[in-house]
Amino acid sequence: MIQSPIASVRSISTITNLLEQRTGQQIAQGRVWRIETALKPVMRDHGVTTLDQLALAVSTGPRSVGDAVVEALLNHETSFFRDGPLFEHLVEAVAERARAFPERRLRIWSVGCSYGQEPLSLAMLFADHPDLSGSRFPEITGTDVSSVAIDRAREGRYTQFEVQRGLPIRRLMQWFSEGDTDQEWHANPELVARIRYRQHHVVTDEPPAGRFDLILCRNLLIYFAPDLRQRVFDRLADALRPDGLLVLGAGETVIGQTDALVPSRRHRGYYERRPA
């Protein structure tokens, strides 16, 4: 039975600092309570009963202990077609670009893609759109700081709970097949193969090579300190084509946080590089 004494301030700092060093993400003071809940499985796996003992293991033990702690604290909250109306407008914006630039293959980057629901949602919509299917299918790259999340995304396997979150039954029947149990679904391998997944640290790693027509970085930077957030915004601006678009989460904005990006004049709610 795991004990629940109040952990020392030093132990909490050791754990939260580890998360920020490895991922750039912070845990807000008002959410420190979730640390113990998230780390109970890690504590159990490593034979410790308190956060103080776990913090000591992080400081003195093998790197794998820290890896497990970071993975447990990462927020993988996501779903298929999250903010549905956004996807409808987004696909039309991409199709508009495909018609405007028929000679080039469009490139999409999903930052912090977690288990792959966002890029897969795009892939399903692109495959059904007459201007984006076949040889015109955009190149999609999905990245995440978590190797565990990327491995799951590459497998294209989802639980019954995960497919029920936002995935219309018609698309479930069209693009997924039942797994070995009635609680698992496998995405169409040809659809999964359309997406290039890779582990990537958005703060310290260079963006994927080339520039992108569309970058989605939704509900990720809210966990970053202002200086890191500005650095990431500058990196994303550099990764956009001059006429490319950046999509953030519903409650996020670039205003007051970077000079490299401005609200799009063409698409409300999106952002683009500041004109030279």
C-alpha cells in the first residue's frame, strides 16, 4: 500500500525540474497535487512508497528512473477531431493552397502529436477530399518529445475509449479494424504509413528539414515558461513557408509573445510569419 505523506519541497522541485529540463514543460503551482497521483505506478514499479524516496532514486539512480517519471508526468490529453469545426476549416485552407500551388506537394507538421490522433484525423480528411487525395496527398509529419507516444502512434493501435472520443462511427468503420480484443482498434496501415512520426524536442531540436505550409502546435506551449515559449514561436516561424499558417489551441495566441508571427490576414484564428 503506497503511503501518502506530504513530500518535501526539495523532492517536488527535483521532480518538476526534471520534467522541465527534459521537455520544457512546467507544472503550475495549482496542479502540483497531480504529481503523486501520476507517479503512483512509477513508485510501485521501483519499490518506493513516498515521493521523497522517488526523488532520491531520480537523483542517484539510473537514468531509466527519470525517464519513467517524465513519461508519467507528460500530459497526453488528446482525441480524434479535437475541436471539430477547426478541422473542417483547416482542410479547406489546405485544399485552397493545393489549388493555388498545384506544382508542389504540401507539407504539414503536427507538433506534440501524442499518440497520433491529430495527424490521423488530418489524414482521414485529406484522403476523402478530391483536391488532396491520391498524388496530391500532403506530406504529414508528427512529432512528440515522448518516445513512448511516438511508438504507439506508429503502431496505430487505439483502445475502445480512445476511438470513442471524437471519432465518428462512419470513419471508424472506414479506416479502422478490430484488434485482437473487442477493446482495441487498428488504424488502416496504409493511412498510418502516410504519416512520418519522429521523436522531437521542440525547444532543443532543430525542426524537421524543409518548410511547412501548415503547422499545428495546439495546447502544448501553455505548459512552457514565457522565454521558452518565445523561443519555440521563433523556431516555428522559421519552419513556416512565407505564406504558411500556424494553428494554436483555442486559448492560445502569439500576441505579446513574439515578433516573428502575426494573426493571419486570410484565415481568422490562424497565424503567419510577419511580412518582411
